[in-house]
Amino acid sequence: SQYIPSRVSVCDRERERERELEREGVQHQHYNSNKMSDDYTTTTTAAIDMSDTLISLCCSLGVLLVTSLGYKYIDPTGGKDVKIHVLYIATAIVLVALLPLTNIGQYVYTELTVALVGAMYPVYRSTKAVCTPDEDDDKVWLQYWMFGGVLFMTTTFVDDVIQQDIIDQFWLGSLLFTFYWLYFPLTCGAQVVYEKFTAPYLGPTLKPLQQQMSSSIIYLQQALSNVTHLYLVWIVFMFLPAGVKRVIAIAIGTVYPTICSITAVS
């Protein structure tokens, strides 16, 4: 009579233990399944990001290649033909408006593309122009940097303000075509801006200011140089013997002014 209840109790505990093991096994399977799913998602996301980066890099280099070929093999016209400017602007508006609506825009209109076309390639051409004896190409790229450099520096904060990707693509596309318009051989936008605006209007206004700034900078340099020289002389003077100090003071404070006065009167 005592054996049967204890045996039943043992059986109940074994069954309860088996149920716990089954629940733990199911939970472990769910955990492994979720972990595998998360790992797969992470791997897939990383692969997609890597693919997008490579595609964007190839598109940026492709745009740079087209830019360099156009500048190298098209003869410059000086930007005299208004029809070319109108055609260029119309083409730019169409491409800037349509490409962001497709998947191509996110790969072409990037900060890397704008940096390559608006800064890196002009730096390369400017360096090459400096190394040649011809001064005309130096003037061309100096005209570019007068406007393109200011445009590049004053628009760097816009990307931080824009929150939507598609608006950012519109903005980067507009910058891209603006920079290329400045040195595209058929438009020569930088030369047009210089001849029509900078030289006749901005130059005469800034020339007096430039002279004043140059005079102020020269005066500041001379003042700093004199202060530095006096400080060094004072340090050396402090370590000289007392007799030598007295002779130097008399020579500088009395003898030299007297000689200068006699010479001026004579």
C-alpha cells in the first residue's frame, strides 16, 4: 500500500521532467532559428551595402571619365554661343529631374561624384597647367577657382540640412552640372562669369579693398617681425655684462641719433 503511491509519484516527476526538456528543446530550436535569421539578415544587408558602394564608385568613375574625355577632345569656344548654354541647361534640368526618380540617381548623384568633377579633376588640370609654360591654361583654371572654389566652400553645409534622399539627389545633380558648366569646353562658364561679371563689376570694387588689406597685412608682418627681433635682442642684452650694456645703451641712445641728425642737416 505504501509502494504504489511512491511509484506513481516517481512517474509523475519523470513525466514532468520530460515535459520540461521538451519545452527547453523547443525554446532552443526557436532561439537557433531566430539567431540564424538575424545572421542571414545581417549578412544580406552587408552584401547589399557593399554592392551599392561598388556600383556608386563605378558610376562616379564613369562620370569622371566622360568629363575628362569631353574636356580633352572638345575644342573650347569661349562660351560665346548662347544656344549651347541653353541646350546645356535644358539637358541638365531634364537629367537632374528624371534620374533621381529612378534607381540610377542614387548611384550617380553622390558626394563622391561631385567631389571628383568639382574638385579632384580641376585640381589635376590646375596642377598640370602650372607645370606648362603656356599661361592661357593657368588663367582658365584661375577663373574656375574664383567661382568654383567659392561655390564648393559655400555649399558644403547644404547636405547636412537636407534630410530626404531624393531632394539630396536633386541638389547634388544640380551642383554636378554647375561645376561641369564652369569648365566644359563648349560653355566655358567660368570665363563667361569672369568677363561678364567679375572683371567689369566686382574687380573695380574689390581692388581698393585688396590694396588696403595688403597694406594692413604688410604692416602686421613688419610689426610682428620687429616685436620678435626686439624680444630676441632683449634676451641677449639681459645676459651681457654691465659694462657692455652701458656702452650699447650710449651708442644706441646717443651716438647713433647724433650721427643721424648731423647727416640729415648736412
